[in-house]
Amino acid sequence: MKCREFVIPRSDWEQNNAPVIKTARFIIRSLSITDLNDFARIGGDARVAPMILRATTPWPLPDAAEVLMQSAFTGRPGYRLGVYDAKDRLLGCVGLGPDASIAYFFDPDRWGNGIATEAVGAFIVDCFERYDFQSLNADRFHDNPASGRVLEKLGFEEIGTGMGGSRARAKPEKIIEYGLSRTAFEQHHNHTKA
């Protein structure tokens, strides 16, 4: 019997195998077009859309579908994953930009249950393990202090301010910028695991 050996470079394997991250309560994995209605509902909520870049209130399905498809995992930074509960319900999303920036949004009906801290924390671990980033960054609008508390719990520090826009806002507004170095992440992560 003849046998052939095949080898696939890690980069090719990763392009076809998006991360699946498991936490105590959630599974973080690729979004699919079957998630479109929930994706548009959550992102287009009047409490969420002004806090993110491309959503509007309401968020028309064709517009949401374009964002969903453009942010599919390709093996490189510039993708979004869904956060699902044990019943496979979409709770929100986490994403990694090409510039090593993280972003996230969650269903406001589920706010206050530690979903963001748990899911974003697990996502950050995956980002640092998967890529050779020396730091990650994030930002939030000035009127979204809850997002700042999540980032600070995960070890991010305020590093500046700027101006940012959202399709759901009439004009650019102040944003608070955050950074997390690999060294600070490792110290924070090792401390929280102890």
C-alpha cells in the first residue's frame, strides 16, 4: 500500500480554522449568516449602536450582513467572533482589528452579568497566544464608562484621548484610549489565575 504525506503550513490551516474559545459559560466562535438577525438586533439597539463604529438604529439587514461578512476570520487580524451561551444564543461579539485593537458589543438585555469581562478576557488571551503582538489597544466613547471598567478589570490602562465617530452619532465625540502591553497582560493574567 502506498502512502502520501501532506503538509499544510500553519498559516493556511489557521485561515480555514477560526478560533473556538471556551470559557466557563460561553463559546466564542465564528459568526455565520444564520446569526444575522440577532447580530443586527443587538448591534442596532439604541443603547449599543452609538458605542460602535458601523451600526445604525435600526441596523438594516443588508448593512449588518455586509459588516458580518467583511469581518469573517481569515487567519489575520481584522475579524469578529460571536459569543454564544450554552443554548447557542448569540450574546454579542468580540473583534480584533488589523491594528491590534480589540472591540466588542453585547446584548444590553444581558448587561451586568459579567459577560463582557469573561468573554473579552478569554479573547485577549487568544489574541496574545495567536499573534506576536507586543500590545493591544482599545477605546471607548466618553459616555460609555461601563466599557472602561471592563477594560480596566482586564489590565488595560488609559493612555490618552481622541475623537471618534459612529454612524449612530451626529458628530465625532471624545474617546478614551487604552493600551495593554504583553508584559502587563502576562503579569495581570498570571495574577488572576493564582
